[in-house]
Amino acid sequence: MIRILLVDDQTLVREGIKSLLSLSYKLKVVGEASDGEQVLDKIKACQPDLILMDIRMPKQSGIEGLKSMQTAGVSLPTIMLTTFDDHKLVLEAIQAGAKGYLLKDVSLETLVEAIETVHQGKTLIQPAVTETVLKGLQGIEKAFETFQPAEALTDNEKAVLRLMAAGCSNREIGELLFKSEGTIKNQVSNLLAKLGVRDRTRAVLKAIEEGLI
């Protein structure tokens, strides 16, 4: 059974999600919080396996909650739940350490599958969210974008992608991988070509969508 910490500022929403999750024998809500500020204390008290957290909350947002976990050195699989599909929030959530991103109108089956996927150490971004994000980023030019499956990536290329997803610059990636900034710049260019995209943001989104990182 997967133990879940549920974080949402709206009591009715929390109760609704909790009731929905109770229909699955695979899941159990062991704790609740109303904002990101309470997350660390709730983790200590409830010992959850995974966090379901609203991305927008008035006192402290879900992204701020993730950042406080990073600062405290707490690593716990987290799925962001939201009614919004703002591509900037998706990227911020990914960079802050979120492993999943779902809209709140998903079915119980989809939510359970997402929780199991993220609990297994994988990353999941709801396809509808990814498509919306890509459309929002494309603007009026679409000729440079391809939605064909990406070419196979090497382990080193995947390592570079993960650091790109974490928001690292070419210089920072080079320092972490003990390579020159020029070498990383060339690797990033090759990655964009392999993935069939024209910038780093699209590269990260496509890699997540296809389960490459």
C-alpha cells in the first residue's frame, strides 16, 4: 500500500480527493496539509511514501513546498495537482523536483496509475498537459518542431538532460560532469537534434513525455 500525504488549501477538495483515493485498496492517505509551509512537519509526522500537492496555494505554494524540501535535503516523490495548465508552472515544478504533474479532473484510474508510476521512481506528466505546454511554447512557428519518437540517447546524454531539467546552465552542467562548457554546448545541440526540438524547454518536456529521464 502506498502511503500518501495530501496537500491542498481547500478542505472540500482534500476531502474529495481523499474519498476518491479510498476507493483503491492500493492507496492510503496518511496525512493532510493546507499549504506548502506544513509539508516538512507532516512528512516527519506521517512518514508518507508520496506527496500529492496542489501547485497554487495562498500561504505557500506547492512549488515553494518542494523547494523547502530540497533545502532540507528531503527527497520524496511528489505529484503536482492543479486546475491550471500554465507551462511556466509545469517547468517550475519540474525544476523544483516534482516527478508528476496532473490536472485535477483526471479519473481515479489515471490518478492511481500516476501514483504507482511515480512511486516506482519514474516521471509522469499528463499527456494533455504536455501537449498544452508545447502549444504554448510554439508560438506561431511550428516548422522546427517534430513529434516523431526521439532517437535513442546515451547514458551521458540522459545525464545532461536531467541536469537541463533541473535548470542547470551549460557551465553548471560542465562543472558537475567534469567537462568544458563548449563540450556541453555541443552535446546540448546534438540532443536537440536527436529529440527533434529547437530549444532546451521542449527537449526536457519531450524527454519526460517519452520517459527518457
